Amino acid sequence: MDPVTALLDAPRAQGAFLLRVTMSPPWSVRIEDEAPLTVVAVTSGSACYAPDEGDPVELLPGDLLLIARPDPYLFADNADRPPQAVIHLGGRCETPAGASLELPMRQGVRTWGNAAAGRDTMLVGTYPSVGEAGSRLLGVLPPTILVRRADHRTGLIALLAEEINGEGVGQASLLDRLLDGLTVTAIRHWVEASAENPPGWLSAGADPVVGAALDLMHDETAEPWTVASLARRVGLSRAGFARRFTAAVGEPPMSYLTAWRLALAADRLRHDDTPVFRVAADVGYRSQFTFSTAFKRHYGASPLAYRQRASA
């Protein structure tokens, strides 16, 4: 499981909030839902994304926008237009004065907007939670990733637009996977085309040896890995592997593995009631005491306290 897969396999991943938005100008919607990750794909007309801080961006058909922060922003046909609706936590929709817009804006199954057949249409998917493992990835992404139509060759936008109004066996799961595909498309574009330097652990797969080691860490986390055992599995000397991994990833192998294990453990503690000793074993700790010490050092609370705080 690589970091992008961990983001999409987080407890939110199943049943993400997905809508087809249809708008007829003039329109303006302020988003205050605190979602850590939102995906927007314009399918017709246009839309303007206007963050509270930063310049507005016009989106055209085929453009893909990944918003990787929970900060408020505006979507409108014109960046200067005052908001006519506000989306709050949980997807609650109201006028700026607080009157509910749930029924007036509903245009059918998975469709929302001020017109059933508006000029401006978008596919909007939100991930309300990404977990600790996913947060590790979101923390290094820029606030937004914009992929213009000319810069991607994915047919997923058209496929999602076709499927979103469908019903049938496995429909919700299909929509989730298509939305995940758009998310991966945007992140991959950033890694491959951005002038910024992505963290080594996100792009290190380009090195086949380091990529193989990362796969072992991600897919066999419970194994009692050491630098020497990882080096043997990828066919290098211990010292040679440690140098190559650190140069590619930006941190030593055991440092990376510890952070990964603890992030996976935090997600387990937050979202299920598996005993702490079992969580510890599942992420590669043979001693619950060693696990608890490492967890408290990293998160500032014992595993039990972290679980109790998350469920409060």
C-alpha cells in the first residue's frame, strides 16, 4: 500500500460525498464544509474557484481541480459575486442568512444546483476524512492542484459524468473508484509536472530498488524489518541500501517505516476497537510497551488516550 493508496483506503474512502452540480448564472456558493480533500471536474460551461487567500482561477470543461485543504472558498460564475448559498460541515446547505436550501437546490438523485439543466455543470466529490496515513500525504501537497484538459488524457471525467446518474448493483462503489481515479490523476500530474519538489517518499518509486523497498514496507508492515533484511530483499548491501534509500526518500529507512507504522496504528485506534496489543502486532511491534512508547512520543498521547480522545 503506497501513500496515495493509503489516502484513498482511509475510513472515508467508501461512500465519499459525490454530486453533479448544475448551475445557471448568476450563481455563487461559499464552501465551509471543512473537507480536507475535494475534487472538482467541470463538464460544461465554466466555474470560478476563489479562495479566501490567493487569486481566483477560472475552470473550463475538462479541467480538474484538487483542493487539498479544509479552508473556505467560493465557487461562482464570477469571483466578485456575493454568495447565494453556503455549504456547511456535513453538506448542510443554507442561504447566507441561515435558511435551509436542502429542498430547493435538490435536482434529483446525486444532482444539486439552482437549475435542473444549468449552463455550468461540475462533478464535485468530497472526502470528509482522510485518516493519519492520508494526512501524511495531504500535508505535502500544495493547497490546490489544477490539471487543465490539455494536460491529462484521462477519460474518467466523461465516464463519471455518464455514471453518476445511474443506479444498479455496485453503483456506489463504482462511483467511489472513479472519483479516486481522478484524485490519483491530479496527484500524479503534480508529482510528474510540478516545478516544486515532491517529497522523496512520494516519488521514490522511480528508483526500482527504493520503490521495491517501499512496497515491502507498505504491503508487509507487520514484518520485523531491519535495514539489513530490507537490503537483502532488494539485493543490496546494508550500507548501500541505507545510502540509496535516504538519498531518494529524504530520511533513513527505519525512520520512514516507524512513521508509516504509527500512522496506520493511529487510524486503527481511531476507527475500530481492536485491542492495543493487536494493533501493535499488526503494524510490526512485538512489544506493546515499545509500541506505546513510540506512539506517545509521536502523537503526544498513549494509544488508549488517543483512542478515547478520538471517540469523545
